[in-house]
Amino acid sequence: MIDPDQLPPTRTVLLDLHRELDQAVEGHAILERKRETLLRELWELFSEVKHTETEVRERFALAYKVQCQARLTMGPDAMRFAALTPAARTDYSVEVRSVMGVPLPLITIEVTPLPFPYSPAGISAIFDELRTRWVEVGQILGSWTEITGSVWRVAVELERTQRRVKVLENLLIPKYRAAIRRIEAILEEQERDSFMRIKRVKEQREV
């Protein structure tokens, strides 16, 4: 980009600078709206993260608690044998929603428990509860992944947008305005000088 301060003081350049300044001001307004929208989205996501994180921790804690009980009841060998049986079928889909041009994931995870073949070979009913608890953990991980992924994407784009806003506010727009003032002052001075020359020529002719 050419430094506006280095441009020659002509009317054509002045018109170009006015046009570029208008574009910069319009771009700044668009980025400001984008920044506000992303900031609102980020706060909403933070609220969801807080709620979902609490639920994730609770489900993990309950699953580990039941797992310890199952290990004490069944013994480690029976636990390993029972764990060989598939506990659930997992289906998922990933879509995208857009917030101010930022693609955010929409993740759907369906965890369907599979029937467990009970037998008298040391398999306790508590193992069925254990499977249920881990299925509940799997069901919420889709929401957790979606929210944390969205937070990261929005935060990155928000930081990028804020940098662009600051560049426009603190660098480009002030430079354009300063260059316009400089060129306008030079052109006004040139017009005064030209007027004075014409006036002197006219006076000399009248003498």
C-alpha cells in the first residue's frame, strides 16, 4: 500500500484519498458490527461451556464411582472379560452454522446401548449400570466438543477482527485524514498564489 503522506498534492489524488477514506470508514463500521456480534456469541458460548462442563464432570465422576464399585464387586478379571462385549453403537453427524462468516460446528452424537448377554460367569448387574453411565458420558461429549470448538473458532476470529479494527482506527483512517488535510492546505495555498498572480497581472495591464 502506498503511504498517503508520500502522494503528490493534486486534485485527482485528493479525490482518490476521499474515496479510500470512505471505504476505510465503511469497512471499520462493518468490522465493528462483526466484533460486537462475535463478542455476544462468545459470551453465550462461555455460558454454555460453564453449564456443560459441570454436567460433563458430574457424569464422569458418577461413571468412575460406579466403575470402582463394579471392580470391587466383580473383581478385575471379570471386569476385563465383561468389557470385551461392545457396550453401545455410536452414530454422529457434523454440520456447520455461520456467524458473521465464521464456520461453527454442529455436532450430533447418538449413543445407543447394546443388549448385554448376562451369564452366571461372574458378571454382576452393576456392570450394566456401569455401561449405562459411560453411555451417558458419550452422549454429552458431542455437545462438549461442539461448544469448545466453537469457542476456539470465535475467539480466534474475534482477535483477528479486533486487530483489523485497531489498524483502521489508529493507523489507516488517521493517515488518510492527515493526507487529505495536507493536500487541501497545499491546493488552497496554490489557489491563493494563483489568484494573487492573476490579480497582479491584471493591475499591471490597467496601469
